[in-house]
Amino acid sequence: MEEERLYDLVIKALPVGFLRVDAKGMIIDFNHAAETITGYTKEEVVDRSRSEFLHCSAEKKKCTLCEYALGRREHAIAKENFIRRKSGDCILLSVTTAPLFDQAGTFHGGIELFMDISESLKLDRERKHILAMFAHDMQNPVLIAGKFTRRLLAGKAGPPTGKQEEHLQLICEELNQLEGLVTDFHEFSRFEATKCIPVLEAVDIILILRAQVELAKLKAEDKRITLTFANPGESEMIVAADTRLISRVIDNLLDNAIRYMRMNGTVTISVSKEEEAVFVRVGDTGIGVAKDHIPYLFDAFYRVSRDLRGSGLGLSIAKTIVEAHGGKIWAESIPGQGSVFSFTIPTSGAKPAHTFQPVEQS
Ligand code: ADP
């Protein structure tokens, strides 16, 4: 079969929308799936610029991915993009755009592959809404139940008998777990719904670390774990940070270091100053993590093993917070020997992550 005919067959059979533009940005190909998604026929769009009709509003007319890729001659980029169908309704597309170069490096336009993801966007919104409602409504009853059970155990309503004390102790432990899960869910769903926006102020990270280490010592005692805060060598290290959120990150890392450790281990916390950031490390001599799991540890709900309790959200929350401060977080580990979780926080304040900036054309 001749090459051109084979090309036509492939493009026609593609289950995703496909369009191709020439070097001037004019559409020269538009497959059947593209017609179904956009409501326009191939005849209606050929020889027209993509931005003439595949956009969401008149103001956003130029904010199209194709222009971005073609204007900047970028490699393939993937992005989500709202457009208005011919019928007038707005849909969300998942778009991948790539410029086309021949072997001599001459530019020949570009291609765009797209799918309608409006339905999954709707489902995702519903999921976030349910999670946020669930986390919010669960929090109060669990906190109150925990508070009163601890009071009963402390004998505030009269001394419990031996069996009652034993049972109350068990209830307390379960409620503590539940409190941790619900708090993680609550924080996670808040970040999903409203993004994590730290309230930055000049704070001394050494003070925050010392406070968190003192709190963690209580948890470490039960497992006879030694917690060491290595001498930072400086009396203070000022960063632009949100104290509550950064405390949460350190608490998560220390809590993990203690939980994923057998008896009698060591957790070492250290902090140092780099050029434009402080660098915090939490090292442990715990069970460690196999290499294959490392890239996924910071994903929401990812857990290496179900043997120990947890939400799988702690590290994803930590990542969201650190990145919202303009920092980075990562893990290194050797199974059976231990792990080191490190993060940086800029001293000068958060620099927003790179966001997509479409090219405005004159
Ligand atoms: P979880 O609530 O399950 O601890 P996290 O997001 O905090 O959730 O951690 C994700 C997974 O990473 C954990 O389930 C655990 O398997 C692994 N992990 C995290 N910290 C450590 C650590 N210090 N040592 C070994 N494994 C760890």
C-alpha cells in the first residue's frame, strides 16, 4: 500500500482527535474523531487557523497550545485546554502538541492530538467534593471521641477497673490512628480544593526543628529509638516559611522515621545552609524502601506495604507544602538499612513553579 494511503488510514482510525497544521499554522488535516469532539467538519476547518475556532472565548482566542508549540518551536507538550464546540458548549480537552521538523531541521508545522476529558473532570470534581465533605464531617466526632476516651482513661469520671482500663487503652489506640487518618484526609482534601498557599514570614527553622524533635521524642520512647538533632553550627537559620505547614512536614517525616523502624534504632535530623536555601535531612536506621518504590513514595495514597497502618497521604502532603514554598523534597533509601528524607526551603521566599504561558501573537 502506498505511504500516503496508509497515512490516511492510520489518521482516520485514530481513536483520538488529530489535527495537523502547516508552517503558517493553517489546518491541513482533521480526522473523524476531531470532527466528533469539536462538532466541526474537516471541510469547515481546513485552511483556517486553529485559533480561529478552537478556543474558549474571544479573549482567550490566542491562548492555544498549537501556537505555543509552533511559536516557540518547542518539543511535544501536553496540557489541558478548554474549547467551545460548534454547538456552543464548553469542553475540556487533554491536548498533546508537537512541531514537525524534517532531517535538515526545516520546520513543517505541527500536529495536535486531543481527547475530550470533560466527563472525567466532572467526576474528579465530585470525588474532591465527597472527600472534602467526608473529611470535614468525620473530624469533629473523632476528635471528641478521642478526647473523652482519654479523660475516661485518666480516671476523670472515676477510676476504671482493670478490664475497663485495658479496653479503654485499646479504644484510645484505635482512635489515635483514626485521628491521624482523618487529619491527613482533611489536609489533603483542603489542598485539592483550594491549593496550598503558605502564609510566609521570616522564621527560624532551627527553632521549628527543635520543637518537633521534642514532640517526636515522646513517640520514640516507646520503641527505645534515639532521636538526635545534629548541631547546625549556627545559632539561627531564617527562612521565609509558614510555621504550621513546615512543622507538619517535619512531623510527617519524623513520624514515618519512627513508625518504619524496629526497636532501638536511631533517627538523625540535620539542617544546613546552602546558597539560597536551607537543607533539612531526616535519616533513620529503619526498614528502608526498595528502589522500585522510591519514585512513587510522594504520590497520594501510595503505600509500600499494608502491614503497618497509615493513610499513604503524609508524604504527598509534605511534597505539596514544600513545593508551595518553592522547595524540593526527595528520598534515598537502602532496604534493611534505613532511609534519608531531605527537603529544601528557599531563604528568600517561595518562587512559584513554572506555569504554562501561551505565546501572544501579534
Ligand atoms: P503512610 O501514612 O502510609 O506512612 P506516607 O505518605 O507518609 O504514608 O508514606 C508513604 C509510604 O512510604 C509508607 O506507606 C511507607 O511504605 C513508605 N515510607 C515513608 N517513610 C518511610 C521511612 N522513613 N522508612 C521506610 N518507609 C517509609
